[in-house]
Amino acid sequence: MGSRRDPCFSRLACALPSPRPSRRWDRLIGSLVMTFAAYPLRVADAVLNLARRPEGFDPLELLYDLTASAVDLLPIRSAGVTMLDDTGHVAYLTASDEMCRALEEDQLDLDQGPCLDSARTQQPLPPCGLCHGVGS
């Protein structure tokens, strides 16, 4: 290993951060630790919120709350619920926001789209961008 007089050691020592990080760095690390530590609690809270329903609750309200929880807990912009019955008929149930609702309804009108593909194949689909393939 290099000694303190070794020029390579000096350059390396200059490139390394100081042993005591700044207070700003401490706050950032503390914030990240709190965020990751709190995530399981947020998930548990969401599950309990979905499970604690009064007798005679509205199933559509439960599904809407499920989409809202998914958006809150996952790195997604919106979420929707589409149902496929035994005859193969697909129905839109709920969405987390108006944009998702409109996209769900457009897919039903056109009888094609990622939600319908997923419902019909009973397989999850990878995330897709709305602009992918446009104009090509």
C-alpha cells in the first residue's frame, strides 16, 4: 500500500470524501433511511385500510382505493382495474384518475390495448410508454 509520501496515495486521498460528511449529507441519508424504513409501514397501513371495511361496503369504492394505494406505493402514474368474465367479455371497473379512466374506456371501445391483452392472456404485461412506437 502507498505511504503518505507516495504521489498516488496523495491523489487518492484528495479524491476521497472527508471522513465527516456535511450536515446536508446527514439530512439526505437520514431522509432516505426514514423513507425506506417507513415503506413497510405504509404498505401495512394500505392493506389495513383496504381490509377494514364496514359490512355492506361498496366493492367499487374498495377497488378505487386499491388503485389509489397502488399509485401511492409504486413508481407508477395511474392504475386501473379491468375485469374479464367467464364469457370473455371485458369490463372496465375503476381507475385512479381521469386519464387512466379515459385510456381504459378507449381500449374497450377499440377492443385492443395492454389492459385487454393482460386480462385475456391472464399474464402481467411489462410497463409500456404511451409514446413508444408513435410515428414509426
